[in-house]
Amino acid sequence: METTQSQPATTKNSKASFITGTVISVLCILFLLFDAIGKIVLEKHAVSASAKLGWVETTLPGMGITLLISTILYTIPKTKILGAILLTAYLGGATATMVRVGLPFYFSVVFGILVWAGAYLTNSKLRDLLPLVK
């Protein structure tokens, strides 16, 4: 008796969704790189903004390197999902920090949604794994 294995149907990327996802991803990547580099080189605005959130200057390079590695992983198509997961964790920490000091936290939440929207629109395997509509 022969057994056959059927491959799961993959959702085809439309050109419009791929372009939209790419634009969203690129905008997120540019912002995240800017933020990471500012923390790594201890740029004065990054240092003063972080101090207002309760972060001491010596913690910033480590945070910047973490953000840089996560962003680079998000940039590479084969590791984009891992990068999105790591960026979600990073942005969760940003959200917790904002809540702790009593500042609006919506930016980090919306930014996390945009990171995942970019990944979702450009990756058909992710759409197969997490279908929004059946």
C-alpha cells in the first residue's frame, strides 16, 4: 500500500501585499537601527531620554547591541520571524518601562504591531501558520 503525503497549500503573496509589507518593514528597520546606534554610541539625546525613563548610561550599549542584533535578524528573510519575536520582547520591555514611569505606552505597542504586519505581509509561511481568514 502506497502512502502519499500532501503538502499544505501555501498562500500566494500578492504583489501589493509584498510591497506594502516591505515598505512597513523598511520603515521599522530604519527607525530601529537609528535607535540602536544612538544607544551604542551614547548619543546625547538617547542618553538623556533614557535617563528620564530610569536607565543609567552604562546599560545603553548593551540595550543597543541587543536591539541591533534583533533588527539585523528581522532584516534577513530567513530569520525575519526570529527577529520579529526578539523585537516583540524588546518592545515589551519598552512598554513596561513606559507604564512604570507613567508615560503613554501606545507607541511601542503600535510599533510591535507594525513589525509583525511587515513580517506577515511578506512571508507566506507565516500567513499559513497564522491565517487571519479561513
